[in-house]
Amino acid sequence: MNVSSAASIASSLSQARVADAVSTLVLKKALELQAQQAAQLIAALPQTAPSAPAHLGQNIDVRV
């Protein structure tokens, strides 16, 4: 292996590391934006009162 091929390999590895770091940062930013949008959607849901009285749905009648 000569010096020029070693330098070429080192340069390629360095570029790959930079590309991986950039990809990771873009992914993190996209995940943060999605989390913010999901939180906004949840906050925008209307708060509704229960339509049935509280005592309904507490018991199950089982007959054989």
C-alpha cells in the first residue's frame, strides 16, 4: 500500500463520518419536529364531558 492510497482511504473514511453525523442530526431534528407536532395535535383536541353517567359501565352481568 502506498502513501497516496492510504491518504485516499483516510479521506474517504473522514467524509463518511461527516455524512453519518449530518444524517444523524437531520434525523434528530425530524424526530423533534414530529414530537412537537404530535403534542400540538393532542393539545388541540377538544375536552368533552362524559356522555354517560359515572355509575354505568362499572359492573358486568354474567348469566349462564
